[in-house]
Amino acid sequence: MDQFHALLTASYGRHYLAQRITKDSLGNPMLGQELIQVSTPAKQHIGAVGDQLLLESTSADQARIIQIEPRENLLYRSDAFKSKLIASNVDQILVVLATQPAFSPDLLGRAVVAAEANQIDLHILLNKSDLKENLAHARKIIEPYARMGYPVSEVSAKFDPESIEALRPVIQGKVSVFVGQSGMGKSSLLNAWVPNAAALTQEYSVRLDTGKHTTTACRYFELPEAWGRGANGKLGALIDSPGFQEFGLAHMSVSELQHAFREFKDLLGKCRFHNCAHQSEPDCAVREAVERNEIAPERLTLFRQLRSDSKTADTQLQGISQAKQRWSTLATKPSKR
Ligand SMILES: Nc1nc2c(ncn2[C@@H]2O[C@H](COP(=O)(O)OP(=O)(O)O)[C@@H](O)[C@H]2O)c(=O)[nH]1
Ligand SMILES: [Mg+2]
Ligand SMILES: [Zn+2]
């Protein structure tokens, strides 16, 4: 049977669409136009948008997964009971916030933790900057992140084309995934950058048979050819993820959490107790830094919350954590950084 390489470009539950990876006349990687329906035998191949697949044709526009190639990274969220894959092989997270409706600071914090843990770049987009009323409030919540060095851009997908244009260099040649609640303007940003996005969204939704549930699907949109390619020969893409309210990180161990808080790094090992939970222990270097205004109190609150949610508390010491066992087929390559 015909085997070929493809990219998983849309997922809706366990339904996937993929596009053939081909080459253009200059040898650059190119995605085939045709959407291939992908079936997954049993549970062994759980895919994420961004996955490189080895497929085998089963009919003209259908195929089954032979193999999911090792991933550079895999973004997912999980609570005590289940995990949901967001996307894989991404270069960057674009956190989309808006002046209104008010966004969840907790979700922003968690997205930042996920980015750090996966060593993925992160850029904060404050959309609807045309709505001035809540602008100051939104800026105030974002400020600690700007202070930690995360880039922040204020944009208006609807009313400020220049603000959209100005971000081209940030997304060009990279695979970026949108993370944000619904109503923040992810689709509006996508449509502002990718002219055929609306049409492709429609096509994905027909082929995935999502019915009205278009917003629970993850979809991959290649950036316009006219933008040119990045240094790596890639066009780059935007991945529209479903708007979510929760970003559970129960799969992260305490040690992973510590390292995912950028501003805690210099303080690790400086608390009196090596296993300090930064709660009420004496001589806690993290708490002292909060008191000196060097760490935002919300960040310590978030750390404590994530620590208590962690389902993999000390299992690192016992070998493989439950979460990793469960996702053992989702092997990731060691990070390049
Ligand atoms: N005022 C204003 N409204 C916007 C802007 N961007 C998006 N919206 C509106 O916000 C709502 C949600 O946008 P949408 O792109 O669907 O958000 P998504 O759920 O994150 O994909 C829609 O009614 C948009 O018209 C903006 O820059 N300014
Ligand atoms: Mg949307
Ligand atoms: Zn401490």
C-alpha cells in the first residue's frame, strides 16, 4: 500500500485531517491541498495538530496512521481525570487576551508555565486595544509578565491593521499556537493574518463533521506564501485552538513547576529547607522575594495552586510518572535548547 508523510492539520475529538507533505519546485516543504481523513486504530496513535505522520492510504482521501514521528514538544492540559492535547511541534505560544470581556489572569499564568516547561517562546497579545475603558486594568495584570521579559503587544484585530502588520516578523516562519479564552479575538486575528482562513475553517469543519462545534476543533493554517519563508525554509503557521477556560497542569511535577517559574530560578536552593513548598516555612527565599516586591504575589499564589494540583508530586523519584506512562506513545525528542 502507498505510504506517505503528512501533517496532522485538524483535530476534533479523535477525528483527524492530514495534508500530504510534498516539495515545491525549489525543494521547500509544501502541504498538499487535499484533506485526508485519518483513522486511528485503537488508542495507540493519539494525535495532535502539528504532528508529522507516516500514513498509509486506505482509499482516495482516507488513510490510517502507521506512525507518529517523534515530537519536538507537545502541549497539553490535564486535570485529575483526563488530558487534552493542544498542539505539537510548535515554536511559539501566542496568548490572546482582550480588554473586554475581562480575561482570566490564572489562564495567562498557566500558559506561561506551560511555555516555560516546554521551552517554547511565548508572546502576549492584548487584543481590542481600541476599547480604552479597560485598557489600564488589563495592562496592570500583564505588567508582571512584561517585567519578567515576556514580550507584550497591544493590537486591535478589527480596528488597527497597522498593529496586525507590525507583528508579522513575530510570526513569520514559525509555527504559533493561539491560547486564550473564547471571545478574546483569536479567530479575528487569524483572519487578519491569513486571508483564506475563513474558507479553510469551513472546509475543515465540513470534512471533520463538527456540526456547530467548530470552536472545539484545533486547526492548522499555513501563513501566506507571499510572506516568504523563515531561515529554516518554513512558511510557518497559526494553530487556532479551542477557546478554553481551564488550563490544567496536573501532569507537571513539583520540580518541573519550580523550574517553570522563570523568576524563581535564581532562588532555587536558597530556602532553608530543600523541599520548601514556599508556604509558611521559615527562611523561605521565594516568600522573602515577594515581600521585597521582586516577585508578584499572584505568581506565588499560582505556584501554590499548581503544586497542590500536581498529580505527579514526587513520582519523579519513583521512576515514570503516571501521566508520562499514560502518554508513553507520545514520546518527545529531547529539547534542542
Ligand atoms: N472592539 C473590538 N472587537 C473585536 C476585536 N477583535 C475581535 N473583536 C470581537 O470580539 C468577538 C470575539 O472575537 P473572535 O475572533 O470570535 O474571538 P475568539 O473566540 O477568541 O476566536 C467578536 O465579536 C469580534 O468581532 C478588536 O480588535 N476590537
Ligand atoms: Mg474562535
Ligand atoms: Zn521556599
